Amino acid sequence: GAVVSQHPSWVICKSGTSVKIECRSLDFQATTMFWYRQFPKQSLMLMATSNEGSKATYEQGVEKDKFLINHASLTLSTLTVTSAHPEDSSFYICSATGTLDQPQHFGDGTRLSIL
Amino acid sequence: GENVEQHPSTLSVQEGDSAVIKCTYSDSASNYFPWYKQELGKRPQLIIDIRSNVGEKKDQRIAVTLNKTAKHFSLHITETQPEDSAVYFCAARGNTGGFKTIFGAGTRLFVKA
């Protein structure tokens, strides 16, 4: 149980393109989803916390107009990287939790490469 | 906010030996401490966790200890095997601030056969 699906797994696109990443909880209702960014050989840096039906809470230094997060249902959250540039290239991972006293379950991640 | 420090950054052990990874946290309100294993290019996978009302937890070759007073917790892997080679992350979470989980910098474990 507790499966989180993330798509796409790999994206290569031109600078200026907007990219949408989906995170779905397949067998549980995710009241809270988290979006992380991970650079090579570095830790997971929390970008934002999203709760179903409300605006995401962004971490300090993360541009909310650049990284649009939508959590429209209890099983789906999306992250849109708008007008992506090469410095946005990274590994983006979502996680979800059903209740906040339970562990987070991670998606497989999306490797984003901006040319 | 919470800050989690993790040491060492790299750890190399011989197969069969034990490996210990240590973490400290700054927020005394943190009450949940998971450990994740991440293989290259893959998702972090929860391997063990401990809550603040427990001092030690064991699951086969893996154990975690927690010292609330000192605000540090450790991961112990015994009888290491080559397949234990990966990056291990400790993390801390509290009941406030949106229940954010803050990760340590990670430890790259190499188990030599």
C-alpha cells in the first residue's frame, strides 16, 4: 500500500518552456503533499507544502510564481515550472501523506533537463 | 526553523562490519525521526523511523536510537552487505509549521565486498 506515482519521470525541453509534473496517491487520500528539489549529490530541499483545496505554502527563497503548485483533489498535486531555464534543471520529487502523523511516501521523481 | 545535521558525509566499511550514521536536530518540538535510503536516481525509501516517546527501535539489521535531551539520533546497520550501499538521509518532523520534514545532508555509504 501507500503508492505515490509521479509523471513524467524524465523531461528534456528548451529554455522558456513550461513543464508540468503530476504527483498522484494511488491507494490512499493524500491530504498533504510535499514537493522537493534535489541537485546531484545533495539532499532533498523542501520547496513547498500543499494541502488539498488550499494554496501551497512555499519555503523561503522559492518563487511561487515560478513554481506553481495545485492540489485540486485528495489524490493529485501538480507542480508547474513556468518558463524553465537551465538553472531549473534538477530532480524534482513529490511525497504524500494521508494523515500528518504518518510517514511520507515518495514518488519516483522527475528528472528535468532544460537545454 | 528546524535544522538537521548529519555525519559523516561519506562512510566506507568492509562487508560484515557495522555502520553508524549520526544526526542532530535543533527544534526540540520535533517528534518524528525517519531514516531514508536512496539509491542513485531513485526515490527515497523509508527504512526505519522513531518517535520521540521511544528511545530505541530495531528492525533486523537496522536500529535507530534517539536521545531527546541531546537532540541527536543515530542509525546503526549491522552485518553490512554490498546491497546496503546507498545514500542515507535522516530527517526530523514536528507538529507545527505544516508538519514539514527537514532532511539531513545525507551519508554516502560504501560497503566493500
